[in-house]
Amino acid sequence: MRLSGLLAVLACSALCTTAGFLSWAEKAHAQTHQRAQTHVSHKVKGKKTAPQLKSTVGVAAQPQQVIPPQPAVKEQRAGDETVKIEPASAYTPEHVTVTAHLDRARSELQPDTGATVYRFSRKSLETIPGGDNAPLNQVLLQAPGVAQDSYGQIHVRGDHNEVQFRLDGVQLPEGLSVFGQALMTRFADNMSLTTGALPSEFGFLQAAVVDITTKNGTTNAGGNVSVYGGARDYFFPSLQYGGHSGKWDYFATADFVHDRVGIENTTGSFNAIHDLSNQYHFLGHARYTADENTRISFIAGVSNAEYQLPNNPGQQTQFAEPSYNGSSLAQSLGGSVDSASLSEHQKQITDFAVLALQKEIGKFSLQSSVFTRYSSLRYSPDPLGDLVYNGIAQRAARSVFSTGTQHDVTWHAARNHTVRFGFQVFVERTTSKTDSQVFNQSGEDDDGNAVFDPTPVSIHDGSGKTGTVYGLYAQDEWKPVKNLTVNYGLRFDGVSQYTSQMQVSPRLNLVWTPWKGGTLHAGYSRYFTPPPFEVVSSTSLYKFANTSAAPANYQNSTVRAERDHYFDAGFQQQILPGWRVSFDAYYKLAHNLIDEGQFGAPIILSGFNYRRGQVNGYEVSTSYDHGPLSLYGNFGWSRAIGKDVTSAQFNFDPDDLNYIKGRWVHLDHDQRWTASAGASYTLFQKSWHPLRVSGTMVYGSGLRTDGATPNGVALPQYATFNFAAVQTFKNLFGHTFLGDTQIRLDVTNLFDRTYMLRDGGGIGVGAPQYGLRRTILTGISQNF
């Protein structure tokens, strides 16, 4: 009931706010327009003017002459706007649809002034090996400062997992996905990765902002069906279709992924043991353009994925306790249990929907949206095996239901001032349930080691909580002189969940273009990052006291919000047409730095804080794009360290806690050197059968593992190379209904290099993971 009441209040407040603002803005605009018309009427009083024909989006214009019965659709360029003209019959008036200015207005709602932005155009997404079939994390690895980790995770500029995803400018609440991604590359028409000192409209998760401009029926008209697959039972069919009719625009895509590489291999072998995955994805997008200044959009998506957890052969074959050998459990197993034969599974579901209204009224531009996201994760253990190896067989389920609203307004207040303001509110409900089998401790032996009863017992634990996250911002983009832009603002954020905290955060960015092709920027941002609500542990620790699953200690301080001072500066230079180079440096001072780790058998991430944290580094990037040739290269150096664990301490060994309390340690995801590069060339570019070949490279100096000290050693460095060849045939079948045919070949890890992402050691690291060995995949797609 409480959650329902909060949702009702949230929806009503969003509607009232939007309606009130639109009403006020409409009146203000009408008054301004009336004054302007009055002024003009005085000027032309007594003069005759020739009649003029005006074409307005969605409004019928009277034709001047008879139009042929079946005319073709024409597309014209009007400045920066794309105008699609659909002539009709003599009885149907002409319709003009203008869309580009609404897209441009939406992007201006959330500027990246002073931040560092890496953009992926539709062309660059298609060029990466795999194209639309490539996982989203593999695409983002081509951006500067992005390091790869196990379970498909990425780390941007030394942060753990604080990456926010936006669909057409609307931020999605954080979900529970651990493996893979709920969002697919196939959804994107284009996208960008923004990092650095972010302007004040970006809050909550601030390591990076991935903004995906979804495909729609205007940019992706028609259909496409493809089949992709190859090694390791890889089978990936997909279908998409889009179009527009009158004021409506629609698009939908769906795919199915079946393979045996769902999660990283726990060994360096060519094939993993027990690693089958099945994944379903869907995205639907509908837009209604009421007039040239009003658009309503609806996006809905579904992701459903099931994974087998890979086995790690050769582990200890039984739980180490003296009375186990004669127990009924040991007799039922008969000594045949091997860690290579375990059967553990995990299922992840994500559903989301976004409803957005975009409106332009005179000097105001507005986007208001409501959104919801449901995310769940369920872990099914091997009932006997987990108990034997870990002392606990736990069936775990977590879910989080999030809903909220986001409003962004741009006001062109004066020639040199653009004011932006808005707010976001998330209401979230999280639940956690576990059913565990453990051994009860019955005493101690002569050496002080625990002795356990050989009969397992059951422990049930469950919890739920409702909370809110909210933020407001205001900023002014000021151009005091021609070549200088100053973007300054304030942001107020708060969280009321397991912890209740708030903060006012100033932001300042400077952008200077002192010479042609050169841009310098510098910025400071104060950040407030709420703890990840769905991964805050609420385990009733004392339920497991005196059992084989007892924690090392019973400290469990609340995970708190992270507060940062973030500094960033850099420059970009256009050297030759198509050739760009850039350099960027950053430094972050953190209080209550948030990190996450896997503690226990279920692969569910749990959050904790370091009292102090420091992250600093620099990046160098270059790209060249001219004609059929495209090249890029990125290089980054980073250091991420933390000191004194101040929350969720029960997950840590007491000796590690004591060491970290007074000493700096590397974060487990700290990678000193990171690099990526790529090249593509199109042969026969102007013919009916162009052939594009491309390659990418990813280098990492290695994440951290335990040595003499926690996270004291870097894993071995690695470099992997990928190759792709795409042959396109234009109108191969010679039928007007059919479009281009495309055949592709992709090779991942071309030189079959064995490399390790994790060795099972380090803070919050549960098992070893190795990178994918050489994998050859082919596919064919057909437009229609």
C-alpha cells in the first residue's frame, strides 16, 4: 500500500508539474506572439500583401496543382533539418514531416559542455567486429579509459560499476543484471559515452553516461532479418522492422541468443564446462508527432536470460569438518562428487518502459518522461555440491521494481545565456529471499577447530524495503566572449533508503577555442552517488551464527553515499581534415568510495565503502576518418586506491580489515594501462558489391589479485585482436521488395591468446575467469 501511494503521488506530481509549466509557457509565448503581430500590423497597415502558402508539420497544405496519383516520396535538406515530403493523390493533401529539429532540441536539453565525449555513429557500430550482434560491453571497450572485467562488466576511469544508461535522454534506474547486458547494440541507431566533469543535469551514477539514441521508423525504415552463429553452438537469429505512416513512427526488434560462452571460462581451456546460456531480447518504439513542436514517444523492452555457471575442476571434494566422513550425506554422495560435475544456474529478467513528451514553446524546450523498470535475479545452487564445497547451499532471489519521472527544460533566456533546469525522482522497492542448507556447529576438537553436525539444517531469510532517490538541478551556459563558454550550475541530490543523506553539488566547466580546430576544456564537479539500492546486503547475520556459513565477523555498518571532488582538463585538436587528437587528465578525491564484490556462492554483487578513495589518470585518443579508410587509437593510464572499509565488514577477513584500515590498497578493478585501437577499409566502395574489412585490438595490463597484501599484485598483461569482413550486395535478387543482402565473417581473439581476467583472488572476487578463446562466427542478413 505504501509503495502504491508513493507511485500515485509521484505520477500526479509529474503530471501537474508538466501541465502547469506547459500552461504558463503557452500563455507567455502567446502574449509574446501577440505583441509581435501587433507590432508587424502597425508596420504594414494600409499595404496589400500577396497571399502565401505555409506548410506545417502534420497540417494539410492546399496543393497548387493536380498531383499524379502515385508519386514518390521525396527527401530534401533544409538547413540542418531533414524534411520528408509525401505527395498524395489529387484528393489527398500533401503532408510534410519535419523531425530533425526535434532530435536536435532533445540533444540540447542535456549538453556535454566541458565533458569528454566519445561518439559511436551508426557507421562505427556496424564497423566493429560483430556489428549489431556484438555485446554492448565489447563496443564500449573501444572507448578511451574503459577496462574489461569478468561477467561482462566494464570499468570507466577506475570506477567500479557506476555507469548510467539513457534511452533517448531518459535515465533508466539501475538494474540487477550481472552477466551480459539487458540493452543490446541492436537497439542503437547511435550512442555516446560521456565522462569527466559532468554538467549538473547528470546525477546519481557518474563514472560515465551511455546515451543510446534508439532506432526508429524514420532512420531505420523497412525490415531486416538475420541469422548469425558458429563455434560453441552460437546461434543468434534476429528480426527488426520499422516505418512511419502519417504522424506515427514505429520500430521493433527482437533476437534470441543461444551459446556456450554465456559466462567467462573458469579455466584456460578452449571450451568451458557447463556454460550454456539462452537469452531473449525485445525493444519496441512508437512515436507520435502531433505537430512540428510536439512529440510523444513510448519505448518498451524485455530481456530474459538463463545461464549455467561454469565449473572449476579439481576443487576440494568435501566440506572440511571431522564428522563428515561418516555422515549420511557422504554415503549418499558415495565419494563421486567432483567440482567439474556441479549444476548451478542463474536467471536474470529485466523489463522496462519509458513514456516521454517533448515540446517546444517559443524560447522553451521541454522533455518530460515517466519510466519503470523491473529487474530480478535468481540463483539455483547444486543442492549437494554447494554444501560439500562451500558449507552452504543457498537458493537466492532478489528483485527491484523502480519507477520515476524525469523533467528537463531548456530556456534560451538571452543571446549569450542558455538556462537549463529539471529534476529526477526514483521510487524503488527491493526484495531479497534466501533458502539455505548449512551444517550446525556441535562443538570444537582438541585443536580448537569447529566440529559440525553431519545433518544439514535449513535457514530461511527474507527482507524488503522501499526507498527514493531524487535530484534537482539548474545551470546556465554563458558565452561571455566569442571563443569562451562557461557552464556553471548547482545540483541537489538526496537518498532515503537504507541510508538517508543529501548534498548540494556545484559544477563548473570552461570551454575555450583559442585557434581554429583547437578546443581546451577544464571542469570541476562535486558528485553525490547513492549506494546501489538493490545490492546493499540485508542478511540477518546472526541466523548463521554457529553454522558452517557463519561470517568471519558480525560488523555490518550501513553502506553510505559516495561524495567526490572531481577535476578534469584536456584539449582536442583537428590536425587535418578527418584527423583528430585529444588528451585528457582527471583526478577524483572520494569520501565513502563505493565498491562492489561477489561474496559467497551466488553471483550477486554486494556493495561496501572505503572511507577514503583516490582515482587519477590520463587518456590519449586519436582518430582518422576519410573516404573508405577509418582509424582510431586510445591509450589510458589509471590508478584507483582505497583505504579503510567502513561498511558491510562481515564480508571481509578480520586480518584484511585491519590491514586496510591504516593502509592504502589498490581496488580490485584497478588496471594501470588500458588501450584499444581499430581500423577499417571499404573496397569497391562505389560499386554494387562493397567489401568492408576491419580489425580491433584491446590491451590491458591486468586487474588486481591478492599477493602479500590484499589486491597487492597485478595479473598478467594481455592483448587480443579481432577481425571482421562484411560483403554487401545491393539489390542482389533484383526485386523491388528486397533490399541489400549482407554476408559477414567475424573472428574473436584472432591469435587464440589465452589470457586471464581474474584468478579467483582479490577483494570481492569469487572465481577465476579467462577471456574467450578464438571464436569464428558467420552470418547473413537481408533487408526488405
